[in-house]
Amino acid sequence: MSNKNIIKIKNITKTYSSTVALDNVSVTFEKEKVTSIYGPNGAGKSTLIKIICGEEKADKGSIFLNNTKVEFKTYKEALIKGISYLPQDLGLLNNLTVLENIAVAQNQLNSVFVYSKKEIIKYIENTKSKILPFPDENKLVEKLTVYEKQLLAIHKALFYKSEIIIFDESTTNITKDEFKNFIQIIENLKKQGKTIIFISHKLDEVFSISDNLIILKEGKCIKSENIENINKKDVIELFLSQRQEIAESKIFAKSERMLCNVNINIEGIPKFSIEIAQGEVISLETNNTVLNLNLGYILFYKLKQYQNIKVGIIPSSREEEAIFPNLNIKDNLLINVINLSEFRDKKNQDKLINKIAKELNLIFRNWYQNINELSGGNKQKVVFGRWILSDFDILILIEPTSGIDIETKEIIHNKILQLKNEGKSFILITSDEGEQEVLQTREILINQKAVIN
């Protein structure tokens, strides 16, 4: 193996029952470079990372770290050898302070808990000016912005003295400006000799940050080379399904169209109201990621007060707030409607859920699989399908396609546009500018001084 490669994956295969997650995959990761792994949901990205980190065992194949064959049985073993993993939720403890989270990191590799505040403060002073900013150490993590949480997660990896840092969809909810700062942080980490493995479904991010790109599809590596030799358009066309024809919008009389007028009063921004009519997608945007998320929940509770309006919400945190992890796929899909008369008849129930599964191209083995066996994109289809079955009037979408692939995103976008044209209304809160352009019928920009409709 070349000295420039820090990790070599050779002929890795992994199956789950009859599903081949990885099929004889061989790739390398170059020292002090950013290598991105790209592909649709179910391509094998997460499985490959889990095998590298010791959370899954390959059926066959080998992993070499600095020319030495390794086989980690746990994530702790990988951590000891200098590999840090930052998942989408960043693995932080929200009820603790920044300093306390670093204290937990300090002891993750110890068998006995030892707390040295002096050591942590020394680390903070040595790193915050040299590599990246450090959040207020006395602040609770739940009070941090998404970007500040990301900074803290990177600091944890540096505290471990990790040489390899894996970012798995951990930039999903940061703003465009915050991502520019993130790029600079990555450049600083590379100068410090760190190797970066980056996973994102945002192709623009992948092309702006990567030195090398690995493309996986259906468990196979279909491309692995320098990013300069890869055309973005070619990558898109690898995964893009043909866009569906969307039916023409229904025409509603003005008296029929108006659903409600909601007054919003939140500290830090001007009071404003939103008129919501049938058949529109209203995009809300602030310059604050925390406010963006909170605004969706505030609107949901406001709209719930209208007894004649059926309102739903798809939250940004799919794993924590949208799915029921102990239930199977069918129960997750039916949770809102199981007591309605039309769903009591099993034959009719099966007809309705199979129709949803077909419309959203839901990929699954059977209805009684646990929801956690699905990829992130298919979980999101279940959450979206749940509200379609509920026959909502207004659906609030908070980062509705974060962390999912181009093909799944297109399926969800097509369905939103179809439902909009049938008279359903949506409130869209997203950091994805492309998503805004595709979906919104109008936009409301909110800052500390003004609201621009």
C-alpha cells in the first residue's frame, strides 16, 4: 500500500439476510485529504463506515490502517487507534455543558472516570485560536446553534488526538455561510495532518470540499478518483430518476382558498402574520438556524388551535422526533389513522398503505420489519406517507429532505408538488436553496428588523 494512503479497504463484503449491503468493495483513503463517499440511500455508505469504526463486522475482506491489517470489534478500539466518527446528531449530550461534554470525551477511553478541568482548559486555550473557534464552555449544549454543536464535536475528536475524522451527514442542518466556515475548518485540520472522510447528500458540498470522491451504488464501488476528474452533471444523472409529470393545479375561488391568518409573536423578531391559502408552499427563512427550527414548532401549535384545519408536521430530527423506533414499518405508517373507520378494515388498510408505498417507491422487505432496518431516505418516506394518509390541510416541513439522496429527494418533491396542485398547503423551512426554488410559491424572509413577504 502506498505511504500516502492511511486506510485501505480490500474486497469488503457485507450481507444482511438476503440483502447485499457491500459487494466486494475496494477503496483507499489518502492521508491529509478529504475523501467523500457519495451515493443514494441503501448504497452501503453507512455500512462501510460502521465496518471501519468497528460497529459492524464484514463477512469477508480486509482493512489496513497505516499498512497494518486491523479488525476492530468495537468503536472504542477504533477510537484508540485514532478514528473519530461524527454522526448526523453529532453524538453530544444536550443536557450537559460544553465543558462537561469534553470531560465525557476525556474519560471515554479510560476504565476509571478521571476529571481534570485543568487539562481541559489547557486544551481549549491551545486549540481555539490555532485551529477552530471554541463555544462558550459553560453553555448547555442544547442552547448551542447547530454550527456551535459541530465545533464542539470536532473538538471532541481533537481531544482524542484522532488522525482520521469521519463526518456522516453532520453538515445537514447548517447554513450556507456556516458551511463556508466549515470548509475553512477542514482546511485547517488538513494542515494539522488530519485525514477527513466526508459523507453528504448535498452534491454541492461534496464538490466544494473534496479532494477525492468514492461513489457507491447498490453496494458496489462504481467510481473512486480525484474530484477534478469527475463531472458533477454525470454524478447527478447516475442517480436521477425521470421527473414525473405533475397534474395542473386545481383552480380555487378566493373564498374557498383562504384557510387561516396566523399571528406570530417571537422575541427577537418583529411581530408578523401569515395568510395561508389552499394549494401553496410558503417558504420561511431567518438568518438563525435555531430560530428556523423553532418557528416550525410555534406555527404547528398555533395552527392546532384551528379546529377546522387538519395540520401536520415533519420535524428536522427524523430519528429523535419522527419515527417510533420500537414499532414496525406498518405501525409507523398507520400511527395517526389506525382508529379511523376506513382503516379498520384490513383489506382496505392494506390497499391504502400499498398505494402509498408504490407512490413513494418505498423500498422494504415486508411491512413487519422494524423501522430502524430502513435507510434514512426510506424512513423519511414512511414519515411523509403517514401524513398523506392523515389527509392534512397544512403540513409543516422542517428540513424535509435533509440527509437523503437525490433520487429520494426528487420523489418527495414530486409528491409535494402533486399534493399542492390538489389543494394541500405546506410551510417549508429548509436550508437547501435548491429545494426552495423547486417547491416554494412564495417566500417570507425574517430578520431582527423586518419581515419581507
